[in-house]
Amino acid sequence: MKFSIRHCPSSPASISPYRVVDEQGGEIPLLNQFLDAQRARGLSLRSLRAYAYDALHFARWWFPLSPRPFAEMDESALFDYLRYQRDHQPQPTPQTIYHRLSVLRCLYRFHHGREIPTRAGLGPTRLPRSPFGYGGPRRAAAGLGLKRPRHLIVPLSADEVSRFWSSFHTSRDLSLIALMLFDGLRSQEALAIQLEDLRLGQAQLRVHGKGNKQRILPLPPDTIRALENYLRMERPLTNSSHLFVSLKGPRRGQPMTPAGLRSLFRHHRRQTKILSAHPHRFRHTFGADMVRAGISLPALMRLMGHAHIHTTMLYVQLSPQDVWTEFHRALEHRAQLPPQQS
């Protein structure tokens, strides 16, 4: 049996536009009811799409395996699913495996109101079900645990930023880079900016972050100049309310898409030979630069729109480049010290 994702962009606001369907186009209620619940509770479309593809991957493994009902899922089956992912190519990253298993645990809690049982059948205490299948605070699941990958923040060097920056020639593209580098915006946040979010007179920008959370960010003078040049000289006449639109081609005047942004960065990576210059790497560079400049962690947390301080704490960890810089500085300092008297 073959499964796929069907995208229905005209779906009502309470229904997931991403549907898991079989080869006849029939829906899979087990998965789509779960996706509808995530949509109803306000999950972003980008996150919803990731949930749908994780659910699709599980469906392609689980349903051809046996006619076992999903209620019989236990830690033993979860381990088989983990081993299946490890043994098949292309090899998924640890982050991908971790996310798939997390979505699967959420799926089980949604339908059965408890954690996936252990091999002995003695799972954590059953929780009262909420309308979405979740309870209040719960005990951690027993049994199989997957080591969560440790993130290391590796910012771009000043030389890499300078070379990449110099390869752009339009004010629109320079504005995009500036918002990621000097304000730490995620690529989706930059593309979602509306004209009404700009407050150039107050040197401020309203940003719509993850979970529809809004934050107000200050705009540095260089970013304001790039934005003013873009709005005054480059932005086509259009009815679009989005700040960033396509400058040429059949989509001229229409909102810039994530695919368009990826294509833009891919072109400039080839041109500059800076293969690590991805949009999110500029956000990482902003966070690392702010920490080096001595900003407080609560302030950086607000600027970057983090929900938890432990995410901001990742920027305190030294990157390999920082370690080598400190190492050579220490060697230079040591060489300048007077010899010790014996």
C-alpha cells in the first residue's frame, strides 16, 4: 500500500491542509484526526507540514508491517521503528529521528490519553484526556529513550560575512541579509513581514514569530537605509501587503517564497564559495555576536524570540573558531610573560 501527502490550501482554518492519503486518495483517519487537532490548537503551517511528513513516514512503515491496531503500539515496536530508520538509506539525521519519535508519542497520547506502554506493559499512569488528547503535567515515558543531539552554534566569520554581503547588489537582498544578521530573524519571519509591520520613523519592526508570537525589534541605521532604498527605488507597484516581493520574472510583485529565498542563497553560495552561508547561519551569527558583545541572556532571548532560556544558552557555548581564537590569544600572552625565576 502506498501513502502520500495531499495539500488542500483551501481547507477551513480548523482543518489541516496537509492530508495523509492512500493510493486511492482515501484519507487515513488515525493520522488526519491528529493533524486536525494540531491545526485547531494553532500550530503553524510550517510545523504542521513537518508533522504530516513525519506521520507519513510512520504510516509507510507501520501499515504494511502487519494488521496490528495502533493501540498495540509499545516500546518494543518503537524500538523496531528506530532500528528501521537507522538501517535504511538515506540515513536520517539524529534530529530527524528524534522529531519523528516525538510526533509518534504525541500521536499515541492523542488517541489513547497515555504514554506508549513499556515492554512489560506497565506504562506511566493514565492521564485524564483533554479535547486534544493531552493531560496536564505528566511523568516521563519509561523504556526506550533516544539521546537528543547536542547542538553546536557555529557562526560565520567576519570575513565570510563580508564576502557574502559584498556579492549582493539589490537593496531588497541586502535588507533581507541585514534583518537576519543584525536582528537575528528567521527566514520565515523575514518573508512574513508586512508593510504595516515597518515603523521606520521609530526605527522599529514588528515580527511575527513562532506560535504567532509577536515581538518588536530595533532597526539599526544600516538596515533602515537598505529598506528605504528598496521601498523607494526597487519594490514594484503591487497590491501585495508583503514587504519582500519578487523583482522580476512571471512572479514580479508577488510575495517572495521560501523556495525563492533558498534559490537566492544557493546562487550566492556558489558565487562566493562560502558553502556554510545559509539563512539560519546568519541568525546564529547574530546570536553569537551579541553574546560576545556582552548582552544579557534575557535580552537576547527576547530579541531572538526564544520560548525557553535553554535555547538562548546555546549561544554561550564557544564554537571551535572561538576556542582556537582564545587558544592563540593565550599563547601570545604567555610568550609576553617574563621568564620565571628558578
